[in-house]
Amino acid sequence: MNDIIRAVERKQLQDRKVEYGAGDTINVSFKIREGDKERIQQFQGVVVQTSGSGLGETVTVRKSSGNVYVERIFPMHSPLIAEIKVLKRGRVRRAKLYYLRGLTGKATRIKEKKAKQ
């Protein structure tokens, strides 16, 4: 029975080779369907956490919109996600950045990793 489930899941997995982690700033392009039209919307923010594995893998992204902070959970293998780009690599010491939820303004900034030369 498990073999059948794994075979179906393997067909659903998307081929995404994006390496990112907590603290990285990413831009997620996802498709939005409004009536019979379809458009691509961008969501740019900091990765708070990644969780799950296989078909159930998700990423939580947090962005600021004025003084309001919005978190959105994206299923990584959804066909509605068009593209994921890593804009900045963050230097953090945690795998889950829940502490960002209590911070606002400049306190939410994350230092950038230095590039290897």
C-alpha cells in the first residue's frame, strides 16, 4: 500500500532545485486565478521556517506591508508556484525564526552572509 502512495507522490513532485534556508530573503512567484484570467503575483519576504518533506514540504515567508506584517505558507510542490528566487542569504543561528513575530521595524533586519571568494 505504501508503495502505491509513494509512486503517486513521486509523480506530483515538482523539479525545484532552489537552495534556501531560514533567514534568506526569497521572492515567490505564484499564479492567481481571477475568473477566467490568470496572473502571476510576487511575494517577497524572509523565510521564517521550512517544514515537512516530500509532497508535504512547506515554507513560511514573512513580509512587511507598511506597518503590518504578513506571513504566508507556501506548499513547495504546488503547481501554482511559478518560480522561487533567492535574493539574499541571511546569517542566522536558528532554524525557526519565530522570534521575528515579536519584532517590528528595524529590529526585524537580518544580517547578510558574506559571499565566499
